[in-house]
Amino acid sequence: MIRGLTRAGLGTIESNERLISGAAQFGFQAIDLNPLHFIRECGMEKAKDLLDNKGVMIGSIDLDVDWRSSEERFREGLKALPEAAEAAMSLGCFKCCTYILPSTDEPAAPFMAAATRRLKLCADILGAYGIRLGLEFVGSWHLRTQWANPFLWTMDDTLDWIETIGAHNVGLLIDSYHWHTNGMTTDDLLKLKPAYIVHVHINDAKAGPIENLLDGDRLYPGEGVINLHGFLQALQAAGYSGVVAQEVLGSPSSLSMDELLARSKAGFDIAFANLQ
Amino acid sequence: MIRGLTRAGLGTIESNERLISGAAQFGFQAIDLNPLHFIRECGMEKAKDLLDNKGVMIGSIDLDVDWRSSEERFREGLKALPEAAEAAMSLGCFKCCTYILPSTDEPAAPFMAAATRRLKLCADILGAYGIRLGLEFVGSWHLRTQWANPFLWTMDDTLDWIETIGAHNVGLLIDSYHWHTNGMTTDDLLKLKPAYIVHVHINDAKAGPIENLLDGDRLYPGEGVINLHGFLQALQAAGYSGVVAQEVLGSPSSLSMDELLARSKAGFDIAFANLQ
Amino acid sequence: MIRGLTRAGLGTIESNERLISGAAQFGFQAIDLNPLHFIRECGMEKAKDLLDNKGVMIGSIDLDVDWRSSEERFREGLKALPEAAEAAMSLGCFKCCTYILPSTDEPAAPFMAAATRRLKLCADILGAYGIRLGLEFVGSWHLRTQWANPFLWTMDDTLDWIETIGAHNVGLLIDSYHWHTNGMTTDDLLKLKPAYIVHVHINDAKAGPIENLLDGDRLYPGEGVINLHGFLQALQAAGYSGVVAQEVLGSPSSLSMDELLARSKAGFDIAFANLQ
Amino acid sequence: MIRGLTRAGLGTIESNERLISGAAQFGFQAIDLNPLHFIRECGMEKAKDLLDNKGVMIGSIDLDVDWRSSEERFREGLKALPEAAEAAMSLGCFKCCTYILPSTDEPAAPFMAAATRRLKLCADILGAYGIRLGLEFVGSWHLRTQWANPFLWTMDDTLDWIETIGAHNVGLLIDSYHWHTNGMTTDDLLKLKPAYIVHVHINDAKAGPIENLLDGDRLYPGEGVINLHGFLQALQAAGYSGVVAQEVLGSPSSLSMDELLARSKAGFDIAFANLQ
């Protein structure tokens, strides 16, 4: 498995260039970023060189299409999707991810119909570029009642939804925080087929009842109670060998990016111990 | 448009054969029935002859697959679907319908995902036999809260769902009772494209606020307050020229089938006046 | 039905603005054009005003995506498709068309697999904007052997392919020249369902055996041997009420656009006589 | 990987029961059979017991639907598919396979359109039972010109077709004979994702130019020139751990089933040496 980073939990990041060199310096081989921003920032050639020179790959891009509100907004986002997909492909990245909020102010059933149609179309566009789409289920309990109607938050419901979407290239983004807050075990991961694991996030949780954990109050890997080593072992046993990206959603830190990268590295060293 | 009957509202029906001759006698040209039962009852050759001799066609068959509960039950129903479709095709019927309950005890979003997948598969199987699938939205207000979670009951939500299902051969079954209880107008029908109107039911409603009307308390056409003539005129203007089948869900009547057919005919004569 | 024009057969056209005013002057209510070019030419607001002021609508846009060669070229074209679809929608146009060459240098079966996947994706993207995709079968005999392997050229094969593509919004573009060169009759049109007729082209053919007619040697409506009046009557009887656009592929003419419009009008007057 | 058998190459097989006990006796853990025949032969309970008692599983069932000729024949076969799928599921088998003839008397492009639609429907029905569909490309050169028009025979074209079919549960059946006659290498197998390998056949080939090898003239594993050990090693490295079933298509043998099983075992012992 490959050590990766998202921007969440790294404080102020001056540029993608700085992020790449910082990642390399602290032993990370992948970062998640916005490919269109990156190319706009430094041009395609330099972007490729930066990644190559530092031995860093792009782990995944975000699905930058709003599939959760109106058809108008969905169509608006659709316009840049083929270009973003091509940019990702050109930079050697073949994963795109989006998260599923566990509740919604829309009526749940019609929203599920619209979301299915929209995500299917995004998956098909991404598929033309060889890119897989990972859907992240979100376990945090407070979000299940944050909006008027429950939507979905379990892995099994997400897998079932993926069957309905029906595209070859759709699977899960599995985040250790949502695995933990959903009260899941390593056995739940072991039953997965590799084709259904698109991407992986890690971060840690405070102690206490899982129903009280807040989505935006996460800890750095190794600083909390989640069995991250077991989590990664199970994913590896299930056949996953791709990027595991840190995503620490929390209050802004006063530490510098380098200090935070050192802290992240320490957690990864423990979680990845003895894994291939 | 073609005058049709379902079995609902005709009291005790001795046999499909009697239903066919009764329909013909009272000026109806179509009946909805179960094609496998019919063929089992009298054999394919006699079944065809009965219809031909009386000038009666089959308007639509019911989707005899339980797509509303478990995967097990869904799969169980699937087994007879190709055979039922072939039977319908052999008897010259190319429509199959099912109704959508406006609420469900299942969590709404996962149920929508499962229902979408199941109905898509049914539609695709039916499509191999040239058969279209009509989805009937159900407006009755008391059913919207009959089960724990709201599902859907409006025509627009149903059309949107049909887009998601994405099959060429799926459209609406429009029932005058649900048009009325949803507070719809003829303009709502005029905007429909003909490809989206698979089948039509008529029956009438008692006076009073639509929110109080019970689904199982319907009246014979012409005996209530629904503007059935306007309803049919609008459907015809929208390009529909198929079967309009009476479906009177109500308490059992003490009248004979022939008496009820005469009553139905009287209502149809008014509703169909001056229509082609 | 609505009288329409493509750019083919009108000589040198100074601008879309001139085309619109010329169309209006000679009694045409629709033109086919490239919506992105049009908006680039004069801005969205002026584009709308030009159409509104002259009472001219856009009949259809071309599918500006190369689905016939490599995946690379297909992906290249995909990038502008959502924007073109949005432009068409903004200008009130909900049709997009492409033609099918009857032979190909690619191996036929793998090419059909690729073409199916590509056109399905285009159709789904267009569908997000409410736009239908019309596939034009091409009857011209010399094109059936122009490239190494036969592909398809009949209406029935195209309809069957549309079933496979499986999208709700795909149908036919029917061109009178291909109807004629395929040796088709009005009965072939009468059996069509309206949902399957997306767009219509007219133009005329020289006398002589249909197997000798060249694709780029067409005549103006009314100047050849095709029974255009019967063609249009049959399409109307089949439920089509949309745009019928002239497309005269032939040698460049020395006549001016206005002279050619007058000539086109004369042909339309005969072909449209007594049609609604 | 699991040692398996098909019926091809075992001479006269008295019954599935005898086949199961013979397989177990000679160290095979899987057989391919027709689940409906098997259940009809001995009933569901006894069928399960036979498999359980001998430690033998069903490797794969054949797709018993004719998707290669007319719609009528396709529909005819469709009728038993849900029941066959349920039987397979009940017996613990979740694979179904069919082969692709490399040429066809049908026009290639329309046939590809029809075949895509038919196999998609079969895949979706099988998917409701959790069953995957494996498509077997057939390399034998003489079959490429056996019928009027070339269809497809390479792994890459088959993978591309699978993308078009677009179902989550469709992949390859890889047969060592077709790997050999297509001139493929172990590298071609190493690039496969596990989700795309549904089932594997082995058998051996005579020496000589691959273009001369006849499809019905195969040898027992280990008796010919194919590097079966390398073939299996590469599949294992690509993530495949399922059944590898012998399928020896050849002239009837005068040997008994037990003698042929002993011969097969000898070949498997060599091919499987040092594999897990």
C-alpha cells in the first residue's frame, strides 16, 4: 500500500509544488489534489516533472460536480468534468472520489433517484478516461439527523447502491473514521472484493461512544483509538494495494506544514508497520 | 382510445371466458388479465380464439414480481416473468403495469436504490418481448403516511424516476383517481409525450376534500366528481390512443357482473362522448 | 411540421445572422447550426434576440464528437459536449444528430462495440440537458463498399442498434435521400413510433437506378424523383410534427443564398402542400 | 487455485453422481455441470449432499441461452435462465460462462448490436443471483473464416466489448488453448485485473504453427506444447484464485472415465506444481 496525503490536516499549504516536495521529504508517495488547479498553477509539463522528480503520484481527485442539489448546478459542474478527467489521466491518476452525506433536506426517495442518475453519468464520463469513481459512506452519527431526511451511511447500503448504479468503474472510498463510527470490524473489510475498493482515507478518533464523535473533530493517525493497523491489514488482505491518504478534518492548527507532516509520518510509521 | 376493463369493480367473475364475452356484449374492446392463468385455464389456442371471436384484446398484464420487499422474493417472482411476457406477446398484449406505494416501511433511500435496480431488470426482460412497463403513481393521501417513510406519489417524481431507470420501454400508468387526488389539471397531462403514457385507468371519486379520499373507496365512472371527459380529452390531445381500463376499487357489490358492466358502460358512454 | 434549413445547399452564407433573416424571409421557421459558433459570433443575448425577432428556432445541432475513430479523438471531442448541449438548451434546441457511415475500415464487430459505448455516453450527456440524439442511417450504395467492412445502412438495423444503446432519448434522423436509396416505402415510415423520430432531412434525387445515386449529388426538393409529399405525409401520420430541414449535398452553386432560398422555398411549397 | 473438470475429455460419464465421486477420487475439487439437469437427476437435497460429502464444488455453469441466432431463440432460452441461476446459487456456484465464435454468418455489426443487448440482459438476470458471466474468446484460426464474417477473437477486443456491455459482473473465461492460438504471452495475463477473470479452462495443444491448430483437436494438460505452468502462475499473480477446469475437446477416447481422470490428474500435478 502507498502512503498518501490529502490537504486536510496539513495547515496552510503554499502551493501544490510545496505540498509535493513536503510529501516526498516525509516519505509519502501520493497526494490528492485538484488536477485543473495544479495544471493552471504550473502548466502540464512542469506538473509532470514535479511529480516525477519527487517520486510522488496523485492518489485521487475529487468529483468536482455538485450532484446533491439542483439539475442546474449538476449541469454546471458537468461542463468541466471531461477536462478534469483528462487532466487526471494525463497526470497518471485514475481515481476520483466523492462523499455521501447521511441525511438530506430533499425527500429521500426522489433524491436517491436523481443522485443515481447523476452519479451514473459522472461514472460513465470518468470511465471514458479509465478513471474509477469511489463513493465514501459517512458514518458520523450527528450528520444522520443534520438534515431533514435520512439518506444512507452504511457500507452495505453503499455497495447495494453501487449495484444499482451499475457501472463497471464504481466502488468505495473507505475512511477509517466512518469505519469506526459505523461500529464496523475487520471482518467487514475482509469480505470485500478488490474491485470494490477504489480509495482509502485514514485518520483517528477520540475515545468515547462512537455516537458522540463529530465529523470535524478527527485526530492524526496513531493519536486516537482506532485500530488503524488492523484496518490496513484487513484492506490489504482483501486485495487492496493502492493509496491510503490521510484526511484529518479538524480545527486549524498553529503548526507549520512541515511540523504536521512529521506528525503524520509518525502515525503512518505505526499504522503501516510490517505491511508491504 | 379503446374502452377497457380490469377485474376490479365487476363483482364475481366466473372465468376469463365469461369476462371476455361480457366485455364484448357491453361494448368494451379490452380487458386486463393474467396471461398465464388465462392460458392455463383454456389453452393458448382457445385463448386466442376467444379474444379474436369477441373482438377483445388484452389491455395490459400486471407485473407479477414482488419488487417491494426482499431480494429473495424478487428473485422468486423473476422466475415466471419471461414466461408471462411471452404469453402476453403471444396473445398480442405489449403492456405490463405495476403500482408504486407512496410510503414504505423500508428506509426510503436504500429502498429506492433496490427498487430502481429491480424495475430496470424487469423492464429489460419485458423489453426482450417488445413489452412496455407502466409505473402507476398513487395519489391517495392516507397512503402517504400508511407506512413509516414517504416514498413518492407525484407524476413529476415518477417521470424523474423513469429517467433514472433509463430503459426505452418504461412510462406511466395514469389513473384518474390519482390524477384527482394529486390535485392535477388537464394541463399536467397535455405536457406529456406519448412515449411516456403506457396505460390509463379510469374510475371516479366522491365529493369532498381530496385529502380525505380513500384508495379503496372509488366510484364507477360518471358517478362521482372527476372530470373524466376532460381527463380523456387531454390524454388524447397528448397523443394517447390506447386502452383506457376501468378499475373500481371498492366494497364488494351485490350486483351481478352483467349489471355492473351495464353500469360501467353508462359511465364510459359519457366519458368517451365525442372522443375518437 | 416545421420548415427548416441546414447550411448544405445555400451556397456562401455570410453569417448565422444573415442565415436567420434569409430563412425568415423565405418562410422557413428553423435552421440547424453550431450553437457554440453562433454564441461566439454574437453573444448569447443577441443570439436569442435574433432568433426571437425573426421567429426562427434552431432545429438541431450536430454531434460534434468524433465517435468513429480512436478513443483519443473521442475523448477530445467529449470535452466540449456539455457546453454545446447547454448552449443548445439555452437557445431552445433539444435535438442533436449524427450520421452513420455504411462501411468502415475498422473491423466491424469491435467497431460496433466501441461505437455503442461512445454514442451511449454522448446520449446520456445530452439527456442531462433534455436533448435527444438522432442517428441518421445512410443509404447511398457506393458508400457501403467505400471502406473495407460493411457496417449498417438500413432503418431496421438502426432501430435495433438504438434498442441496444438503450437510452430513452435516442431515435432516428430520417433523410429522404436515404429513404429513397434504401428502396423504402411510406409503409416503412407509418410503422414508426413518434418517440423514434428525432429529426427529418429532405432533399431530392436524380432519376435512375437507386444503386447508382451518389451521396454528394443531391437535388433541391421538388427537382427530382423522390415522392417528398408522400414522405412527409407518412411521417406526419406516424406522429411527427417537428422540423423538416433541407440538406442538399452537391456541387457548389454559383447562385446567391437568396436565390437558393427562393429555389428551396418553391420545393417546400410543393412538398408541404396541404400538410399541417 | 482449484482443480476442476468439465465433462469434455472424460469419455462416457454415467451420471453427475459418478462424475463427482470420480473427481474427488482423483483430487479434483470442482466440476462444471448443468444445475437444472443435476437437480432433476437427483433432487436438490441429494445434489447438495453429493457435493458436500465429496468436497466438490460446482465451478461454473454454461449460459444455456442461444444469444447467437434469432430473437425468438434467444427469448426461448431466456425462460429457463432465472431458474438455472437460482439452481446454481442454491448449489453454491456463482459463475456462468459462454463462448464467442470468432466468425458469424450474420452481418457483423448488426450481430454485435444484438449480441451486446442479449448478453447484457443475461448478465443482469444472473447479477440478481450474484452470478458473474464469463465470456470466452476463441483463438482457433480456422474458426475465424469458418463463417462468412469475422467477429472477434482477441482478449483485448473481448475486454473492450465487456466495457460496452457495461455490467459489473461480466469478465473473461480464459482458456489456455485460445491463449496459445492467439500467440499470447504471460505478460498479457499479468496486466489483467482480478475482477475481469471469471473462469479458467486448461488443455494442451499439439506442436506446430498455431495457425494450423484445430479447435476440436486438443490434448490433455501436460501432453502438448503449451506452457501451462507459466499460464497458471501468471493468472495467480494477476490475482486469480478460483477454479481451473480441464476442457479437452477431441475425438472420443476408448478409455474409461477413471483412466481419463488419472491421465488428467497427471497433467494437473505438473501444471499445478508449486502453485498455491
